[in-house]
Amino acid sequence: MAVFHARPGQVGYGYPIGILCAEWHIPFIPGDLNNAYTFDFPVRYLTVPGASGAGILHGTDFEPLFIEAAQQLEREGVRAITSNCGFMACYQRSVAAKVDVPVFMSSLLQVPMLTSMLGASRKLGVLVANGSGTTDRLLTGTGIPSR
């Protein structure tokens, strides 16, 4: 039998996944992570105030903001945390170190697994929103070796 606990200030319960969201001002169609119709279960979206989408794509350091927001989601009872932009991989290690639930900030976390499946003679291609923003800091956050 499940045990439920009231949390001060919380207005909703039952969110297994928390999604940290940069401030974007674009439409999100079904199938996109930021459209609730994408999921057949409830998700808790949390905008990270001050973390602009453009800033994320250009490498602005929002680490303290993402840690604080992830801790808020954990306090609200989510069972895992993700984000709405692959470029948030640069926060993977710091956020995961500050909460006690699984964290997967970026789909880029799959790259080491996929390259190991391909073997040494094949390459994996990845399309990104901003090639110049694909920095060593971003890659290191995912376990991808520096260039």
C-alpha cells in the first residue's frame, strides 16, 4: 500500500517524471518533450527562471539554477528528472550529485552506449541545434571524450 505525505506548498501529486525547462518562446507540437500530449502519464514541468533557451544553446552557466530546480522537483516527489534540451548535458553531473533520484539531463547521455554498439570502425552522427555550442564542457557532461 502506498504511503502519501503532504508537502508544504505542493498543489499536485503523482508525477513520476520531473522535467526541467529552459525559458523557450516557441511552440511545442505533440511528440516534443514539452507537449504534455507526448506522454500517457503525468509529468511535472518546472520552468527554471532565468535560464533562457538561447543562453543554454550558447553555453551560459546556469548550473546553480538547475541544481535548485532539481532539488525542488525532488522535494515534490518526482522519481526521476530530465530536461527539455540536449545542451543541458553540461549540468548532468552537478545536478545528479545534488539529488537522490535518477537524472538524465540530455539524450546525449546515450552516445557512449551507442558508440560501443557500433564498434571502433563506425561513427555516430548527432544533429544539434547549435554546432558552436557543442563544447568540451557539454561533451564531458555526457561521458563523451573531448575532441
